[in-house]
Amino acid sequence: MNYDDIKSRIDRTYVAINAKVDNDIDKHAHYHFYEKNGEQRVTVTFGTEEEKGLMLPIMSVIHLLATLKDHLKNSLKEKGHDPLLVERTIDESIHLQILIDIDNQDKHGTNLRRSRSNKSPVITDVHQGFYMGSKVYDIEGNIINENGLPTIAIKALIKDGDGSILFYLDEMIEICYSKWIEIIKKYQLATI
């Protein structure tokens, strides 16, 4: 495996992003049978709110997106471009700043020496649920179908240290992914 291959890293990131969504609804259905007033009844729920199991795919995506930063800088430098372009892109995007802060907090703890966002971001309200349709994206981050199949998807909020909502997890992932793709395409760092 070539650890410097930008295309391979984007492919893995794309797979990880899609792993947050599952079209096998039956696998996530939970049935509770009970009796009430002499009648047999059933309650059907979907997904889970067990945060521990849901954080792994979330943190995998965040880590894959965050580590693209250094690989993009290396690739830009190798091709004769200014690697600080990546840092400027982060400085201009609150979504990338938050992504980098969350990844660094996961690696080093919450008292970061240098925060990109100064927001002390946290992932909250993590859950998995049933959604009637989902957007389907291609590897470049373009929406190819806005009315996808019903899915079971992992969702969460990104809040600042004071508890104010910054944005949804999906928004952060979509925007960060598209920012990296934009650099990759503009400077021809990989064929996507």
C-alpha cells in the first residue's frame, strides 16, 4: 500500500463516509411484542442511540478527512505548489477548522495548545435512525440522486464548548470533503 497515494486516501474516505449509511433496513429493525387490554401489539423501532458503537464510524471519517491535510501539503510541495495553500484553506473554512480541532482533541485531549476554531467543538446527540430517503453522492462529492433509497443513517450535531449548535455532522463532512476535492482537482494531485 502506498501511504502517499492521494487517490487511495480519497477512495478510503469515500467508503468511510458511505459506511455511515446502510440500506439494509431489516438489519436495524427492532420488534417489541407485548399485550395490552387483551390485544397483541408490536412496536417497531429502527437504529440505535448507543453512542459508543456509533462514534467509531464518525471518528473514522473525521480522522481520514483530517489526515488528508498533511498528505495534500506533501503532494502540493512535490508538484511545485505552495503547501501553505492547505493551511489557508483551513483558515478560511470554519468547517475545516472544527474538523481539525475534533481530530486533534481525539488525539491529544481537549486542552489543545493551538485550536484552529477557538470553539472547543464537541460531537453530541449521536444517533442512528430510519430516513425515508437520502442524498447519494459520487466520489467527487456531487449529488447524483436527492431521493435515494430509505436508509438507516448515523447523525449527530457539532456544538461549541458552550453548547450552541454549529452545524450537523453531515454538513461538516460534506463541506470538508468538497474542499479537499477542490484542491485535488485544481492542482491535479490525483485522477478522480
